[in-house]
Amino acid sequence: MKIRFYLLISALIWASVSWSQDTVSVNLSSKLSVAIQNAFFVEKIVDKRGGYATADITPVDVVPSLEDAFVDFYNRSIPRLNDAKGITLFISHLGIVNQGTSRVISLRVDFIYENQFVFEAKTDEKLSSDPESDLATLAVKVIEQFDKSEEAAMLFQARQPDEELRKVRETSNTSDYELSAGAEEIEDRNVSAIGYQIGGLTLIGFDYEFRVSDVFGPHIGAGLSGYTFGLKIHTGDQKDSPFFNLSFKDGGFGLVNTVAMEYGGRITGSRNKGGFGFHYQVGLGYITNIDPDFQEQLFGDQDPPPVLLSLGLGVSW
């Protein structure tokens, strides 16, 4: 009889503990584009929550794990620069709190940089029918609190506006992210160039490149007298990034044609990135066609060399 009594008491205690430890599982697979002012990113998440479940607080479990889900969310949502510094977030509280007739989901986070505590952020959100959206909103709010703090301003350098806008566009939920009027200027990476052998095998010519991606930019040009068209392959995503130019060049409108591969770039001042500057491209060209009379004028009785120097010098903007 005593054994049955003890078993009954144990079962009641276990049921009570189990009830108090009920949790709500939330997936954090969404993405919110977050434009922060300072150059940092979330490198690591540490789960520092204690056993705080009570009748008034319901813990929130994040699947597949709190650490992985939060890091992945921040990687998707926050534009990261190459020189950004990593921070660690200690999550000390994440739960649903009963407040009278309403329920709120709350989050408390300690920010750690180089193994030192630097800031505490806490926020809450009225619980809706979409807990994942509520949790994503909280995750953004704590980051924004830290980003606007004096601690963040002292620890990290400010992001450059042009780099920030480009990164935000890349991580936006929509392909046609609405940029401000100033941003549209910054995003223009098309290049106009004028100079010697710029628009073909010409004394002077004009060439226009239309940048279709971070890497590729088709171009077309003409001048006195000849024309060119081809594709520039850039080594970086900036307007001033060096490029390889694979192009067809004409001289004299049919007198001589070449296929050329050149290496080139733009030289602008450190404060004039993307603006007016010196333009150069140099490489080798293979003759695909040459008028016999023009060949005799250039090379006499000799055959033309297999490749020629191909270049272009001028200015661009």
C-alpha cells in the first residue's frame, strides 16, 4: 500500500514538473534586411538561459538549436563587410510571459566583444499568431539597440554609405529594393570613356560599358575611324575595379580587324571613387582580317606579326 502511495505522489510531482517545463518551439528561418551603422557581425551565439519556467513564463525553444538558428538568421539579415568585427551574443532569457490577459515574448541578450561584456539589450513583443515573426522582430531590436549605443560607436568603425547600400541591396527580400535618390547615384557603375584607341583602332573614340552584374559589363564604342564591342570581366564589384577586356576592334571601317584581350582599369583619387579619372587598357590583339593595300602600307612585303600591341588610353567617368 505504501509503495502505491509513493508511486502516486511521484507521478503527481513528475506531472507538475513536466507541466511547468512546457515549451513553445519556434523556427527562425525568416530573413529581415537590417541596415546597421557600425561594421560588426554576429559571430557566435551562446545559450545562457537558466531553468526559469514557472506558471507565468513559458520557455521558447528555437529549432534546430538556439545557437545555430540565431547565427544563421543574423548572417542572412545583416550585411557583412570584409573589415567587420565579430561579436558574441549571450542569450540569458527567451520566453513567453503572461501579463494579465495578454502574453508577450521577451528576449534579453548580453553582447560580448573580445571576451568582455560590453552591453545588455532587452526587449519584448506582444505575442501574435506568428511566433517566428515575433522572434525575428526581437532579434532585430536587440541588434539595433546595441548598434545605436555608445559602446558600439566606440568599438567599431562606421560603415561607408555606398558599401552599406550595396550590401543591403544584396540581402534584401526583394530584387527591386527601393533605394533613395542618393543611393541610385551610388549604384550606377556604368562607365563612359574617351581617348586614344578607346572606341576601336581609332585615333580618338568613345566607349560605353553597361554593367549588368558585379562581374560582367558588355561595352560598345566607335570613333575616328573604327568601332569596337566586347565584354569586360571585372575582378571586383566596384565601379573602379580592374577588368579584363575581351573585344573585337575595327580600324578604318574594314581596313583591319582584331580580336583582343586587354587588362585595364581606372585611376581616380581616393576621395573621387567612381568619378572622373584616368582610363587605361593594354594587352594583345590577333589580326583576323586586313586589307592587302593597308597591309603593304604597314608592313611592306613582310607578313603581319601574329599578334599586335592592343591598348587604349584616355579618361572615363
